[in-house]
Amino acid sequence: MRFRSTLILLVVFAALGGYVYFAEYRGSDEREKLEASKKKLFPTPLKDVTGLRLVFPDRKISAVKKDEKHWELTEPQGAEFQGNGADADEWEMLVSSLGQIEKGGAVSTSTNLSQYGLDKPVVQVTATLKDGKTVGVLFGSENPKKSDNYTKLADSPEIFLSPVSGSKSFQKSLTDLRNKKVLELSPDDIGLVRIEDGKNILEFHKSGMDWVVKKPLELKADGEEISGFLSAIQSARATGFADAGVTPASAGLAPPATKITLHDTKASADRVLSFGKSPETDKVYTRDESRAVIMIVSKDVPAKARRPLIDWRDRSIVHFNRESIDELEIVRGAEKISLKKQGMDWKLADGRKANLDKITGLLIAVEFERAQEILDSPGNSSVYGLDKPRIEVTLRQTGKDIVGIKFGAATHNPEGSYLKVSATPAVMTVAEDFFAKFSLKVDDLAETH
């Protein structure tokens, strides 16, 4: 009997807790949302907005929604705006801002709008809906406290107060609302990159998941570098637009100083970006050849394209499977350090256990070291001190040489060392600290505890 009474009490408390939660906490949230919606000028969210028009005392800007991702300017009109879409994110924010306008206390229903600055509103916003209806809001002058604007709906005589933040969200320049994307592209769809900078031509082709240099030499390219370049172009935005009187010729775009051609394999089309003269400090004219508009961008954008070949090619000194290496040999003058992997440990030739972290660090250093310079057609090895190397490093797998590295003479500009690996005829220069990592004595690699 006592158990049954306890069970009944538990059920009652559970039901009471559920009531408190839904009635107080959940109910409180719903009440707050309801109260917040009552403050809105449009309690019901505006749906299916297909166009917006902003009318300022000195200008008009309007755009229509083409699809879920694109808006297109309809005002102002002119050749310089043809084919130049609107900034979809900015226009969607304006639509959202329209739904966030708050309606304060009523002020008047007077037809004398001038005393409230509504005869020449700071901005008049008109939204066109999918069903063809329009909704308009006029923002007039600020109240004496500068906290609110006198506001009214276009189809209502009632004048009310609305926080100034509402009107400020529509205070946009034409540049703010234009499409500032320098070039529309998807990096994953690009299969060829061609950069023409005067007489210098660089060309890269995508092969599977890798990139290769095709011009001026056939080399393995740095895939991360090219992917980063494509992402930089994709994210580049104009800082401004050329004045109406600027032509492609006067902007230095016909012919261009620098031209980037990206072949979109998915669309089977070239996306071409040209760069011309500098209209102001640290800026250059640019144009997407599929559009008439001439934009202004930071000089950093073309600067990324004008880098030397060494910045684009794969500068890894060697490619190998670090986990497969089970022997390491370092020869420095008359001293030779030999190490072999036994199970999970490394052992020196004298049987001592080697420091695992130090050995792993050396192998990682080889794997990730990047050349500072690469000489693809070097002269005699003695010129670089490679006939009598300062240090020789050999990586083996089950007795077979996998990687051979020779450190030659020191370099001074930049400071480092000449280096050659067995897999290529090229001579490279590497940083001094990479050379220093292998300038070791046998005791430096022994486990100390």
C-alpha cells in the first residue's frame, strides 16, 4: 500500500513538473516572442519578396530577385551597370531588416508631412511581393532625442516613431549593393590556370587530384599554392567601380597588363580576369571579361598572380613514405652514424637505444623541408661543393636506398646550404637550420635515460 502511494505521488510530481516547465518556461518563451512580434511593424514575416527599391533624396537603387542565389540591379540604368548583378547577401539583409522594423508610439495622422521630414524622406523602402502587391515604408527626420525616426507606411496616414537603427540599416551606397565579386567560379571545377604577365607565361594543368606546371617548364606544382590562389580569386571583392568615363583602353585593360584565364571543366568555358592600370595608390583596375563593368581592386590580387615560378612549383626536397624507413645513416666527415629500427625502437650501431623523438624529428624534417631555390640545370657539382659534401644522409628500407641527400657548400643569400637529392638532377638551396639538424654526433642521438 505504501509503495502504491509513493508511486502515485511520483506521478503527481512528474505531472506538476511538466506543467511548470511548459506553462512557465516554455510558455514564457512563447510570450516573449509574441510580445516581440507586437512591436514589429510587420507582425507577420514578409514572404516571397521579389524586389526592393530604395529612394533617397539624391538617388534611387532597386533590384529584383532572379533566383535563390542571385539579385540583379534595375536602377540606376546605364551601360556601366549592364550585366552587373547585385550583391545577393546585401539585398537579402535588406529584406530581413524590413521585417525587423519596430513600430513605436503613434505621433500624428497629419497630412502635413514636412514637419516630420516625411515629404522628403531620408529613405523610402518599397518591397514587391510575389503576388504583385507592394509594401512601402518612409523614414523621415529624427525626433529631438535622436533616438527614433518619424515613420509611416506608404498606404497609411499614421505617423509613428521607429528606432533609428531601422532606418540606418537601409542607408546603403550603390557600391554597397552592387555585385563586388571579382570573378564567379568554383575552385573545384577549374582544370587549367594560365597567367600572362607581359612576356611571362605560367600555365598549370590539373591531373587527377594533383597540379602540374606546363609552362615555362614541365614540373610538379604545389597543389596547395594553386588551390589557395583560386580561393583568393573566388573571395576577392571590388573596393570600388570605375567612373562612367573610364573605358577598357584608358583603364589599361585593352590590352591588359596581366591576364588570368581559368578553364572551368564543368562548364566547358574560360573565366578570364584582366588587370590594368592603377587609379589610386595600392589599387588597380580589373574586369571579368564576361561583364562590361570595370572594377577597382586591391593590388594584392594581381600580385598573387605575378609571383615567380619558384612560388608555384612543388618545393618539397623529396617525396617518400616516412613510416617505411627503417635505416638512417648520417656521414659527416670521418664520422658515420648508423641507426636501425627494431620493432618500435631505433638502435645505434653500438647497440645503444636512440632517442625516438629525435629520429622522428629528423624524418619529419626531411619530409616537410621546402627548397628556397631550385636550379633545374645546374653546372658541375664542384661549383656547389657537392663533390665533397659536408654531410650525407641516406634513408633505407630493408637495406635498399630510398633517399640520398648531400649537403654542399654554404650559401649566403639566402643563408643556408646547397643540397642535392638522389632522385633528381636539380640542385637546391635550403635553410641553414635544416643543415644544422643533421650536423650531429652519435651521442646527440643516444637515449639518455
